[in-house]
Amino acid sequence: MSEQIEAKGQCLCGSVKLSAKSVSKNAGVCHCSMCRKWGGSPALAVDCGNEVEIIGEQNIKVFQSSEWAERAFCLICGTHLFYRIKESGQYIIPVGFFSDINDFEFEKQIFIDEKPAYYCFANNTQNMTGAEVFEQYAQDG
């Protein structure tokens, strides 16, 4: 199991603040087409478990992006806040949201089979296809 820390962050305008009790120190990238469309690039994020406190919920818009997950952003400045798995309540939060933490370790890339050819990360990571990701969640669930 990876090292976990408690961390806080806020959106660009400060209207939404998140505090997570179990932030993984291992960052990952998702190359799926939805993540790339959502942010204009792959999503670099960390698993924050399901103990996340939100201040400023009235400034959040939640979008049901699939049957199993939702994505949220700040209504004021547009900052991407989280990807949340509905069944477990697990929050995946963009790594840059926690601007005071600089020692995350880039560990994993998922949906590697959807990664376009125009970029490539040099880090040595665990790489999983979309099918492998869904298979893992089916086994874990």
C-alpha cells in the first residue's frame, strides 16, 4: 500500500476548498478520451479515498460522466475538482490541486491503449489498458 497523507487545496478563485484525509503519494495518469476531453490533456491525479471534506459546495457543478462516475468543477473559475466513483465514493483529485505538495511519485498510467501518439511520458510506470482497468475494478468490487 502506498504512503498516504492528509492534504488541503482550493480552486483557482478560492470558492471551493477540499480537505482529504488519505491522499496517496502515488500519482497516476489517465489517457482515456473523456479525461483528455475534460481537461484538454491526460488527467494527472491522486487517489484520495472517500474521506473528503468540501467547503463551498454551492460553487460546485457535478457532471454525471458515466454510469459509474461523476466529475466536478468550480462554477466560478472552472477548476477541475474531482472525479468520483459513485459506488465507493472514492475521490480522484487532480495532483496540482494540492499545490503545497511536491513529492508525489508518478506510478501508473491507465487507458494506455487510448493514449495518442503526440505525447509520451519518460517515467517508468505501471501501464494498464482500459480492459485491464475495468477487470481490476471488477475484481476489487
